[in-house]
Amino acid sequence: GSFTVRLLQTSTFQNTSFVDTEGLGLLEDIELGSIDKHTWTIRFYQPWVRPALPRGDWDTIQNMIRIYLRKFNHLVNEGAMQKDVPYPFVAQCMAGCELYPNRTSRAFAYVGYNGQDFLSFNTGNATWLPSRDTNLSQYVQAVLQNYTAFTEMVEVLFNDTCVDDMEVLLHYGKAALE
């Protein structure tokens, strides 16, 4: 059947200067690793995950995660100030890809706000879609849509990198999956 890699992020914005972020990577229901919330380094949970990719690839992935989290926190705080969003609040993201037996794939990205669906990313045409029509969701959608570098990074990560890396992880994690 198909296999899915999911990256889960929960960021609690206490105020403009303190954000607590948890991150978890899953292959199906197997926890691959998490992000240390203080150093934003990857912690591997399965012995076969680190050797699956060259160290340089993990370094690149870790650096991309750090850049993403820095930009994410900045954008969210900027938006919260622009739209007078009261602190504290929680932003959740789930992104990943599903690989089908015929080697086709489907990427996905969803954003939640205080436990409610908020935005989703349409990978077919690289657009952000609000889940509910509010001033805040329209504002965030416009910011993300105009932030082309971020949108392009999401596209490449989930349409190319995710599938390529998943095939390697499936090979290394075959026993655990079975």
C-alpha cells in the first residue's frame, strides 16, 4: 500500500519574545525523531534513521528546519501584532507526503490555530487556502502567498525531497514497518 511521512509542529506563542516549539517526524505511526526545543537539533528515535541519509543531508535538513522555525516565528509574531491577536496562542502544522505503490505521491500541509483548522497548502497550484474566512486567515494567506521563497521551499521539500528521502527510509526501516 501507500506510505506517509508526517512532520508535526506545535508552537505555543506565550508573548512576542517566547515561543515554545515541539516537532515530531513520523513514518506511518513510527516516531522517527523530534526537534530539541532548546537547540532545534534533531533527536533520532530509531537506530536505522540516522544511517539512512548521509550526514550532510541531515545537516541540510536541520539547517532548513532552523531557518523555517526562525521565519515562522517571526512571521507569526508580526501577524499577531498587525492583527492584535491576544497572547498566548497555539499554531500547529502538519506537513508531509504520501507515496503510492506506483511511485506517484501527494504532498500536504495544514496549519491550525488554537486547535482549529486554519490554512492548507494546495501543492497542485502552490496556493494557500483558508479553512475559514476570517480577517486573520485572509491576512496570513496573503502574507504566505506573497512570500514566494517560503512557498517554493515548501513545494520542493514536499514534492521532491520528501519522496526521495521516504524511499530511502522505507528501505532502512523495512523491518520496523513490517
